[in-house]
Amino acid sequence: ADWAAAEALIRALPSTSRVLLICHVNPDGDALGSMLGFGLGLRRLGVHRLQATFPGPPEVPDPFRGLPGLELLVPASAADPAPDLVICFDAASESRLGELAGRLSTAPAALVLDHHASNPGFGTVNLVDPRAAATSVVAEQLLARLGVPLDRAIAECLYVALTTDTGSFRFEATTPAVHQLAARLLATGISPGDISRRVFDTRPFGAVRLFGEVLGRARLEPAAADGRGLVWTFATLDDLARHEQRPYVLEALIDSVRCTAEADVSCVLKQTAPDEWAVSMRSKGAVNVSRVAVALGGGGHTFAAGFTGRGTAEQVIEAIRGELTGALLAGDA
Ligand code: 5GP
Ligand code: MN
Ligand code: MN
């Protein structure tokens, strides 16, 4: 990680520079929170020609509609002036940037902030820390180096990012440093109860019924990988249409599946086109699901990864089964 170069890049920005902030497709709390929090920080440094955007449909998922800094979000258009600097948040690879990937490669400078071990470092300057619990941890460190004080708005963005990516401080990456950062964020006066209710504990009734249906068709395969189970389910475009729900509501589904005691690996297949599925995978520690995902064209972290699957749901699961044994973690059998 090249902290000095990243700091110099930002410090050298004239106040008239145009900075484009981008994050990965289907943005989650870490992608949006680190991008908007850092954008608000840049504004405090006097950089005002800021545009934040993400690939795909421009709708912000309901859980993130209360984030400060949403006014920075402007859908990208071909008429946009060329930016002097592009900053990319929480994207493990350029492929996660969809139609915005070109913006990054043609910009005079590109700064990549991320925490995926598989990130090849596709910027001109890269701050990639695989030990960081969230990209927001990296973003906050850079803001601190730049001397930007944490205000409530920045803190709320970074808190949403930190809590979403650590599963509310439940995952292994929850280090003392994570709690120390959370303490600094809370000290600005943000309301963790309100934030958590909005981000984690609010969904439309239709989504509750949709979850019931999709969880009702979950399958448990006892001997999927070395005697440890695989649990999986799928949600179709028709399921979404019948319950009048937008695709983002399915992002929380994996959390209701991965709690299965009999399974180490859990998968949710979310249909995105007739023969296409966004696949979420989790492991409790026996399988490196990132290896499975990379083998099938995706990526992610050791215990949380994903890829785009093609064919029927059964074909996608068969492809996963084929990769599981090879992805068993040594010494864990
Ligand atoms: P989720 O299951 O929450 O969508 O994603 C879990 C992890 O897998 C995230 O760190 C995300 O970056 C990664 N991931 C999910 N889907 C894909 C994908 O299609 N391609 C790649 N490269 N990574 C993915
Ligand atoms: Mn993310
Ligand atoms: Mn992240």
C-alpha cells in the first residue's frame, strides 16, 4: 500500500480539479459508505468538483437512502467532462466497475482503495489492505493522514460501511483497531440505533414474504465437501416480480441461509437474467470460497465471495460442487 503516494496525489489536487468517485456494481454499505464518506472529506479539503457514481441502475438501495453525501451521487453520462482523478472504492477488479471501467483506465490518475486480497492493483496508486475489515478503514486512514477531521456526516458514512462489512462486528476481521475506529466514529455523535434500524432491520412486507418463500425451498446437502454440508437456495426474477420487490432486498438473504448449523458452505443464487445468476457464497471456515469464486470467474474474500453463474440454478450449483473439494482449507479436515 502506497500511503505517501496517495497522500501526495490528493494534496497536489488544485481546488478546480474534477474528481470522479466510483465503486462496485450493486453497491453495498462499504462501497457507498466509503465512497461518500471520503467524498465529504475531500469537500472539507476544498475539492468541490466532485461526482460520485456507480455502474448499473442508478437507484440507491432503500437501506442506504439516509446516508449523508447522497447529493454527491450523479449518474454518469457520456457528456461528463473528463476527470483529473478517479478514486475507486471496494472493487476487487476492474470487471466489478461495469461500464465505468473505461473511466478509470483513461483518467490521468486513478487511486484504488480496497481490502480484497485478490485485488491486482489496477490503479496508478493503490491502497489495498487485505487485513482491513472494510474499505472504509482504508478511507479513514487516508483522511486522517490528510488531516481531515471526522464530522458526523463523514462518520455516519464510514460507520455504515464498517458495520455492514463486519456483520455488525461479528466477523473475524473485527480487530481492536476496528472497535477503536467505531469508537472514534461514535464520538462524533452519530446514532447507532437509528442507523442499524435503517440499514439492517427495515424491509418491505413483500420482502418478508419473499424471504419466506425462498428460504422454504432451501436445500441441505450433507456431504458436499469432506462431510461438511452445503446449504443453498435460489431466487428468480419471477419471485421478485410476484412480490413486487427490487433485487437489492435479496442481499440480506445469505445471512438467513448461512446460519444453518449442518452446513459449512452456504450459497444464494439470485437470478439476474433467464440464464444468469449473481451467486453469493459464505463459509464458516472449512472452505476458501474465494477460490471457488475465482475458479468460476468471480472473486471476494476467503469466507465471503461471489461470481456470475450461467445456466440453470442446478447447473450453477453443480459447478460449485465441482470446486468445493479443491477449495478445502488445509489442516481443517
Ligand atoms: P456478496 O455475496 O455480499 O455479494 O459478496 C461477497 C464478496 O464477494 C464481496 O467481497 C464481493 O466483492 C465478492 N463478489 C460478489 N460477487 C462477485 C462477482 O460477481 N465478482 C467478483 N469478482 N467478486 C464478487
Ligand atoms: Mn462491497
Ligand atoms: Mn468491502
